[in-house]
Amino acid sequence: MRSHRRFWGALQIIVPILAYHLLLVFTVYKLMDSYNNEYIPQTDSIYAYTYDYTSAHAEYTNNKWDRMRSEYMAARHIVPEDKTREFTFDDIPEISTWEGVKKIYIENNVAIEEKQRLVNEHEVFNSAVPADTIAHYNYYTNDLSEFGYNTQYSRIPVLDVYEYEYIVFNYDGSMFNNVYAEPDIYLYYEYDPSTWDQFLTELYADYENQTYKPYPHILISVDGDSAAIQQKLVREYPASCYVSKEFTSTWKTYRRNKLIITLVTALVLTVAAVIVLEKLFSKLKKRI
């Protein structure tokens, strides 16, 4: 009889300790799972892209963006008609007509290859990229690597990029230098209905002998409600990837709130379960 009382008394001590340790492990796991260091771009522009779902990197990319997009859509109560739809080059003229869309800059692989040819031949030239691709989206575009900076986290060392539409780099035959100058090559094509067909013709011709297809990477300059444009993009093209102040901040807030709710719920349930078990063990101990 005395041994049974000791057993139930021991459980009264062990169970709360075990329960709170499990709660601690669960909390640490959820904090690690929910941790993100996504930088919130401090600009009204939007960076968007579609990628090759068949690439070796696709599985990781799919998992990451599927989670972000689904949580963003949940936060904004967006229910797209077709969750698999992504924007293509053919959709860019339509997007350019949306209210609030000022300009669309499209990564130009033909120009990038021409820049590399000039580098290989040690020519002197100036090349340019839209300022926001470096100032706010370099982690995703890695544009600075085109100019000798070998990390996605690099910061441009000269010039206040926020004052300029384009950032220009001069290649002097051996290295790139940030300069005030007119560019010879624009690494992003600025959408223009009058030259669009020519751009596509050159783009697709460049890919004819390649083993992969061209996928659009675009920077949308906004002169209006950036949040409304971002939400429309996700509604119309939910399978593409987006980075913007609206998208990233909304997603981060949703994940933080979701984490808080999960942890508070787990805490309440754990405390309630411990209280119930404590009362049960106390009654069982008294009966013996």
C-alpha cells in the first residue's frame, strides 16, 4: 500500500516535469521551424519571377515558395481560380496595363551574355541594372555578382542607389567600378510595346541552342498602391515567386501570429492536462 502511494506521489512530480520539458522541446522546434531572416524591402517596387520547376533545385524552391505563397494568401484571404498558374513573357504586356504599374524591367539574358563577351575580350564599357535590383533585391537577383561581388549579401560600396533609376558600372578591362555615366549595355530590358516583339525574337533566338527555356525575372516599378498590385499578382499568378514590402511583411506577420497562437495553445493544453493528471493522481493516492 505504501509503495503504491509512493508510486502515485512520484508521478505527481515526474509528470509535470516531463510535460514542461516536452513543451520546451516543442517550443524550441517551432521557433526554429518558424525562424526566418527574410529582409523586408523598403521600396514600393515588386520583384517577381518564374523558375524552372524541372531543375535540380526545384524541390527545395517549391517547398519554400509553396509555404510562403500559401501563408500569404491565407493572410490576405486570396483564393485563386488556378493555383498552378504562373506568369510568362506573354503576360507581361497585360501586367504593364494594370493601374499603378509604372514600368517593368525584364532581365535580359542576351545583354548579360554580351556583357560577358566584352569582359572576356577586356573591352572598356559601361553596363547598368535597375537600382532596386541591387538596393533591395540583391539576395534574390544576385546582380552584384555580375560586377565582381561574390556574395548575395554584398552592398554597393559607392553612390546612393536610392537616388537613381539605374546603377552603372564601368569595366576598365580588369575590374568593375561604380560610376556616374551613360550605360552602353542595359542588363534589364525596359518594357516598351514598340520594341517588345524585337526583344522576344532576340531572347528566344538566344535560347534555341540551349538545353533550358527562358523564364521571366522582372522588377515592377509602382506608381500607386503597391499592396493592391502585389495582391492582384498573387491572385492572377499564384504559382510564381514574389518579393516586396507587402508580400514579405504580410507573410512574416502571419507566421509570427501563427506561431504565437500555436505556442499559447500548447501551453494552455499542457497546463490543463497537468492539472487534471495531478488531481487524478492525488485521488488515487488517497484511495490506497
